[in-house]
Amino acid sequence: MAEWRKAEGIPDDPTGYKLPEAVQKRLTDDDKPILSSFTEFAHAKGARPDVVDIASEWYIEMAEAAQAKQIEADKVASEEAEDTLRKDWAHGEYKANTTIARRFIEGIPGVGAKWAEARIDGKRLGDMPEFIAWAADMGREKFGDVAFTSSDSEAKHTARKAEIEKIIGTDEYYEKGLDKEYAQILEREMRRRR
């Protein structure tokens, strides 16, 4: 048997298979344990190196094709989710809602943004309109109004509040309707504290 294996070019152990350079260049970290398991299996079956070469080329091409297909499917799902949410949310709410949804998701302990990458039936959670809408609702519940979705928008909110407070009680305050705007600012802050 040892003579036959030697005559067939079968290495002494599974690590003796040298995969083609074209395959090695394209391997990802995820591919390496799979191909290592395959070479162990192939070695136990007495596979010649040319058979292992052919199978490894097939594997890498199949994996790349599957990845390209997944990328395209993710792109389509992401576009469809955006279209659905833009229809569901009033004009101008899309960016604020997706920002607060992302902020909520990123704040989940131990999971963070990876949660949106998790898949159900092959689709990322972050590409499901229902999930994004739910995350936006949870974000509003946690952070309050969309005025607090980022440090920049919060700074603008605080600056505007301070600006209005300087002219409270003046004619300008009532003439320009700043009393109503100030009431809205206070209401947003109250919702945030809940």
C-alpha cells in the first residue's frame, strides 16, 4: 500500500498536499479549516494530488460564486428595505429614523452592530424593514426624540435652546413663534427622560 501511495504521488500525511497557487491566493480564513478537513478526508481515501487540486479549485470557485450571489442578494434586499421604509415614513424622516435605529442597535451589549448582520432565512436583519422600524421605535423609547440621535444633532438642539432662552420674554420671542418652538424643545427633552 505504501508503495502504491508513493507511486500515485500521495503524500505521507494530509499536510503534504500542496494546493495550486491560484487556489492559495484566493483562500480566506474561513476557507482554510474547510480545505484542511477536506485534505484529511482525501488523504484517508487515497486521493492523488491532481484530484485534490481539481476539488480545491472547484471549492474555491463555488465559494466565490456563492459569495457574489449573497452580496447581490444583500444589495437588492437593502434597496427594497429602503424603498419600503421611505414609503412608510413621512418625507424627511428616513434618515433620522435609520440613525436612531442604528444607534439603538449599536448600543446592545455584547452584540452591537453585528446584530443587524445576523441572518434569518438568508436575509440580514438590517435589511428587514420591520426590524429597522422596530429598532427605530426602541431607539426613540430609549433616547427620546430624533434630536438626540447623534452628538452633533444634540449639540444643535442644545445651542438652539440656549439661543431661544436668551430672548424669552421679549416681543421677538412671541412674534417669531419661538414660544411654540421652545415648547417643542422642552417636550423632546421630556420624552428623552422617560
